[in-house]
Amino acid sequence: MHDTGFQEVADRVWVARYAWWDVNIGLIAGADGLLLVDTHASAVAARQVAEDVRRLGVGPVTGLVNTHAHFDHTFGNDALRSAFGPVPIHATAEAAETTVAAGERMKDQLRSGEEHDERAEEILATAIVPADHTFSSVAVVELGDRLVELVHPGRGHTGGDLVVRVPDADVLLAGDLVEESGPPGIGPDSFLAEWPATLEVVVRMLTASSVVVPGHGRPVDRAFVLEQHAELARLALDAQAPPPGPTMLPLA
């Protein structure tokens, strides 16, 4: 695939899909400015995001959001602040507290060869800046004529996931709680047993017409989220099942 640039998916809500990590960056406009959701995987990549925002020409960026702590959603924080000024960076308290550790873990994996990336030097050279406007459950960002809801629906992909809801546009940006370009990303900092219940909370925030923007891949709908919920529920059940006992041979 190729970088798409920002494409409008609902009234004054745009999504840019970037080929590197197939990551989605959201942009929400209100009368008082723009909220940028997730910041990409390096300072270099974030500068491209900034150029794409400027090219769109729909207003100034007045805030950033990190949907969770992973580097491909947070490593653009510093560069985007350099581009747009000292705007607030919103995240759950858990995500903010773990951003540096998660980022350093990725850097260590690249240095050791455990992880490989053609743009590893960009990642290694990026300063890690965590969010500075945090909340535990729900927060609201005012954009003048529009309110944007930030909700921590529970633990799943990480312990600090949030979703971004734009009620008047019926759009929800789900971060990596929902993924379209591949199976759900279950890692060492995931909470598989809790993830299905977390997605149940997300589903209750949706209508039949909702546009759901996953962390990676194409926008989806409520039906897709329900299917992914069922998949995660099966995986969680399998993970909890006891291992099979020894095979008993019949007596002669």
C-alpha cells in the first residue's frame, strides 16, 4: 500500500493511513482547532504527518492524543510539538506512565536484533515524550463547536488504551483495541482475558451507522467490531482452558 494522506471519513474527521506500520492518524476539526490522534513511529515520520496536516489546510493543531503507549502511536509527540507548538498531549495516566518504558523496550529490541525494521535508525534517534494531560476514565476535549470524548473502556491491547469518540459525527477512533489489517495485536503487555469485556463497552458506544477507525487498516463498522470481539472471546477462552491430560491407553 501507499500513504493515503488525510481523507475525510465523516464531517470534519479525517484519517491518514501510512504504509510504514500501516498506522492510522486521525484528525478532528472544530471551530477552535484540530485534535490529532496518534503521532506515528518516529520523528521523521511525524514531520511528514505535520506536512500532510498543513497541506490539508483546515486549521491549527491545538492538541494531540495517544491512544496507547506503543512507539508507533507516540514517537511523533516531540516532532509534532516542534511543528505546532507546546500543545497538550492527552492519554490515559497508565499510557503516559508506560510510554518511556515501552519505547525504550522497542529500542532495546532493535539494538539487540530481536526486532528488525528498515527505518530502525529513525526509531533509535527519536526522543520519547509522554503525554502530559492524563485521565483515568473519561475526559472531554473542547474544540469550540464540537466536544470530543476520550474514554478508557478497559484493558485490552495494553493497560492504558483509550478510544476517541466524536458524537456529532458518529465516529470512533479505536486505537489498537480494533485492528483491520491483521489479527488483534496480542503482546506481552496485553490483557487478553479482559479484552472482550473492554470491546463490549466499545460496542455500546456505537450505532449501526458508526465509522470505526482501527489503529491499523481500513475504517470498519460496528459489525466488524462485533466479529473481532467474538474472535478475542474465543482466544481468551482457549488461553484459559487447562492443557489436555495424558493419554490413557486401554488395559490389555
